Amino acid sequence: MTLQVSNLVGGYSQVPVLKDVNFDVKDGELVGLIGLNGAGKSTTINHIIGLLTPFRGSIKINGIGLNDDVKQYKAQIAYIPEQPIVYKELTLKEHLEMTMLAYGLDQDAAWKRAHDLLKLFRLDNKLDWFPDNFSKGMRQKVMIVCAFLTNAKLFIIDEPFLGLDPLAVNDLLNLISERKRQGASILMSTHVLDTAQRYCDRFVLLHDGQVRTEGTIEELRKLFPDAGDSLNDIYLTLAREGDAS
Amino acid sequence: MKQLFRQRLSTHLKEMMRYLRLVFNDYFVLALLFVIGGLGYYYSNALKQLHTGLWWAPLVIVGILLVSVQLGRFATLIEGPDYVFLLPKEAELYHYLRSGFRYSVSIAIAIQVLFWILLMPFVQVTMHATTTELYLLLASILILKLTWLNTDFARKYHLRQSWLASRFIFRLLVPVIALGLSVYINYWIGLIISLAALLASYFTRQNWANRSLDWTTMIDDENSRMHTVYQFFNLFTDVPTLQGSVKRRRYVDGILNRIKLIPRNTYLYLYAHGIVRDNEMSGLYVRLLVIGTLFLVFVKGALLPIFLSLLFVYLIGFQMIPFYFHFSDNAFVHVYPITNRYQLKSFQRVLLYLLNTVGVVFAVAVLAVNLATPVTFIGVIVGEVLEIWLFVYLYLPKRLARSERTR
């Protein structure tokens, strides 16, 4: 059991956005966090990475809560934000060094890995450039390279596909599969449902700050036999239902 | 982690030095020497007229020291991307922050000592304070400042007891009580109160230092601190990193809504909304307007008010000019099906409105103070009308045409 979110109530100010959210991500599993804009996906993620504190409920990674041991909790996470965020005054090379420093990675091994990743995303000739001047897609790639440089046990990926070129999307999915095989868990929020359907092992469908339903695609199909076969159809039915009720 | 702070600090100091060199250029230093000399002379003269037992003297002392205790914030030098890149290092960030704390303390101490030295003669004359008492006062403000900074430190963590980071308690309540008791009753009592607050705030450090960090607050705090620093430098030179922050200012909607929504007014709409909501622009405008008005209220003489009001109208107008290009980098204005024939006209209209407001406020101020000397207030009114007209319709188009070429 890697990530365990139980009875999470939380949000930005006094008004809770999340109302009693429960789900988990097991070892070697890719879970898709699906929901409309404002459903609470990013809020959930902000709680997991410790940007927000829960009003109630708990979040544990391999049994460790944030306030049990900050260091151990955080060392297990690698995070790719929805909006790429980079240091204005650091070059791409320095960003990678920063990551190695922060995660305490072995320099030689990490650089070897970094070069592979940079080549994969066609950034290997831009080591001395400033990512701040990159396009959104390229900055997104910087975030991906930095995250996959680490040996994190839990990857939190917030809407990774927007702005990435099709080749990069494919490469990212391969990277995710590779990490999954090595036993890492991945929580990914996205709106690109057909990609999610093909790659995610399980889905957590958020609506209005609550988990509407969760399960594998087969389980969802069984739950909503009239909705159709694809995740897209099931989700649309569910979202409309949720709005009607 | 300490290494990281040292590295950031050296970059930070280098940047600050660069700006300071720009601020303290030869002319400014010369002007500053005169101002300091003049103020020093005024201060020493004023001291001769003072004696003990003035009812307002203790209030002034408490007020000035209260202000001085607020100066010098906790410099963390944290940057936006840190919450992603330093995520796994969070536990060690305490050492980083402690380095920042020490640096902030050293600066804050310098500020407190400076204020204390400046205030010392005043305290001695009006309160008949002994040397020991003066040192006790210094110790109190230093301790209050240390508590203030420690509170700011605690704020960076997700606290269990939120009173530890209460700005009201540690920035206002405790200093007012401690300084008030010092001045009115006994300097020892003030010191004891300050010391108690410091101990209360310090002993809880173990409690919060290993809790999780409140990244959002920490990053916001640091950004707002740097913003203040840059804003200061921006008075003297252009600060490229100063990103305009925006405020809604609903109370101006009444004026803004009078703009008719027709294509010709596209730029008028943009400029009017932009200047009002852009904090740099509206801040500059309001600051200069207030300072100018204050000058005009307090300055005496037949010709000086005319000169001052014309100077301030020019200054305000001049500072607004760059806003003409504010939207040039925005792709939308190039996409809209409008010609920029009306761009200049719109900008002139906005500027005319702004400067006319300044003119009226200044005229009213001068009129109220110099009702006995018609030459002065008539001079101000005629001068302003002429100046604004020349500025908006002759100077501005020329100036913009020149900037357009060099852009």
C-alpha cells in the first residue's frame, strides 16, 4: 500500500472543497484522478504534497503521515505540477543539479540517467539554456525530466498531457510504465480520458469534492451498464447525473 | 542547505548592490547630504525648545519605536519553484531558514540601533532618562524585534497553535504594552514584558520546527517582501523584475463604466482599466498626488506653490508615459480589428482626466491656504491649465513618437 487517503476534508480557506475523500494507490499501480474543472483534483494533489493541511482525515505514504516524519514523507514523492514552474535565474543544467541535490542522488548515475532522459525529450542540446524562456511544452518536459531523475516511490502528476507533443506524450507514458514495473505508484490527474483509459489501472472519479466512484474500467462498466463502453461515455453520464441530482 | 542559502544570499546581495549603486548616484548623495544636514539642524534647534513634562513626548517615542520595530522582515530568499524542487529536502529546510533568520536579525538590529540613536537625544530631553534607562530601552526594542522575527519564522510552518504566528499579538499588542510601560512607568517592566514574549515565542520552536512547512505562505511572504524592496528601487530606476500586481478597485467602477463600448474606445477601455488597476501606476499617481498636496498645504511663499504644483503635475504626467506601451506585448491588441489611430487619442484622454484631477486637487489646496494672496492661486490655476494642455497635446505625441522609434 503506497498512498492512502482516508476521510480527507480540506481546501484553501475555511470552506472545505474536499468533503470526505477516500482512495488509495497501491505499489506498481497507475491511478487516474478524473473530474471536471473545480471537482477538487488539484486540491487533492496539493494536500498530498503537503501544500495544504487537511481539516480532517489523513494522508499516508507507506504508512507515514506528513506530521509523523516530514523528511521521510516528502523524500518519497516526486511531483510534476500542472503549470511548469522553473527558476528564472537557473539554466536547465542547474535545474537538474538542483534536483540531484534535493533528492541526494548519486551524481554520476543521475547524470547518466539525465542524459538519457534529455535525449528522449530532445533537450540534450539545451543544457545551458534558461528554461524560463522555453515554451510551455518544453518547460513541462523539464519538469518531467527532473521528476523521473529521482527514485521516488510515489509520482504525483497533475495533467501532464496538455502542451506536450504526441511523441513526448508517448515517451512519458513509457516512462510511467517503466517506473510502474519497478514498483513505484503513480497518481495522475487528467482530462484526456481515452489515454487514461488505455494506461491507467484504476480510476478515481471526483465530483464536487467527493469520490463519486472508483475502480477498474471493467468495474465501472459493470456499475454503469447503460452508459457505454469507453471511460469517456461513462464519465459523461456520471457528470451529467451528478449535475442533475 | 546552508550552502544553498549562502549562495542565494550572495546573489541577492549582488543584486541589491547593483540597485543601490543606481540609487546612490553622485547627485542623489549630494542632495541627501543637504537634506540630512538640514534635518539635523532642524532637529537640534527643535530639541532646544523642548523640556520635560510634555504630554505628547511619550506618545511620539512609543509611536516611532513601534514603527522601527516593524522594519526589517524575515528574508527567506525562497523562490516559487522551491516547493517542487526542494520538496524532498523539506526537513532540512529548517537549517536553511535559520541561516535566513540570522541574516534578517543582523539587519533588523542595525535598523533598531539607528532609530535608537536618532531618538536618544529626544528621550533624554523630554523624559530625563538616565544612561541605564536608555540602554534598557534599546534592549527592549531589540528583544521585541527578535520576537517579531521569530513569529514570522513560525508563520512559515503549519502550526498547531495559530496564536504563535499572530501578527496582531507580536507585532502590535506586545510592543505597544512593553514600550508604553517602559516610557510611562518603568523601563525594567518593559524589558521584562519583552523578554517574556521572546521566551514564549522561542520555547515553542521545537514544537513547530519539525512540522510541515506552509510553502504557500512562505513563498507569498517572500514575494511580497521582495516586491516592497523592488518598489523602493523603482522610485529611482527601472526594475525589470517588478511584475505589476493588480487590484480590483471596485469603487472606481462608476467612472470606468462611463466609457461607451464602441470599437473606437477599445484603447480607452484598456488604458483606463489598466491604469486604475495596475498597482504600480495607480500607486505612483496617488503617492505623488498626496505628497504634492501635502507640500502645497505646508509650503509658504508667493511663487513657490506655483513652481511646486507645476513640478508635480509634470512629474505625474511624465511617470504615466510608459504605460502607453503597456499593452504592446499583448497579442490581442494586434489581433483586434481596430486601427491604432485612436490609441494616442485614447491615451491623451486618460492622461487629461488624470492630470485635470491633479490640477483641481492642487488648486483647491493652494486656494485654501493662500486665500490672501491672489497672485499665487491665480498663478497656480493658469499655470496648470497651460501646462496640462502643452503636456498632453504637444509634448506627449512628440515624446511617444520618439520612444516608438527607439523601441
